[in-house]
Amino acid sequence: MTQLQCKDRIKKELEGRIKDFQTALKKSEDGSFTIDGDDYEDFISWINSYALAYAEDPHYRAMRLELSYGGPQDYFLFFDDGIIEYHFLDWFDGAEIILSGKDYEVMEKVKDYLTC
């Protein structure tokens, strides 16, 4: 069985991450913040358990929202010029997507929460 490359897997991985963020954002608007049976105080408390880190990435000169590390690894990069990228890496292979449309809108809202 041949392992698919990251460029073949990235769209599905991004779709899953966007769905998670959409669910959390909707819950934050509704005021009842229970996801998958776990209760959270608010969006920030949820993201603190969902993500590994949100910090400056000196290599890319962007803010990085690290979601997983190792094989596979994925993260979002938020650039000062408004560009948002999603990166997916798995054992010596990697791919990235510049977000647009609905995906961009969702992650722009996430960025707003993170920069408050």
C-alpha cells in the first residue's frame, strides 16, 4: 500500500480543522460551550486545550498556531499582510495552502480571538 503524499492529503486535513474551528466559533456565539462532551469556559479555553501553541515563528516572520507536532504535524501561519496559510507535514514530506473564501473567513475570526 502506497502512502499518499501531503499534497494529496492536505485538503482533507484542512477541511477537518476548519470544521473543528467552525464548531467552536458557533458554540462561542451560542454561549453554551460543550464540545464532544467536554465543557469549556469560552473559545480561548477551548483553543488552549485544542492547540499546542500560539507564538511568533521567526523563520516565517508570522504568528503560528501549532495544532500537532511530529508525524503528522500541522499548523496555521498568520502573516501581517493578512495572508493565512495552512501547513501539513508528515515524515520528510510537506504541503501548504494559502487560505481563501470561507476557510479564510473562519481562520480570520480565530485570529481575532487570539489577538484580543
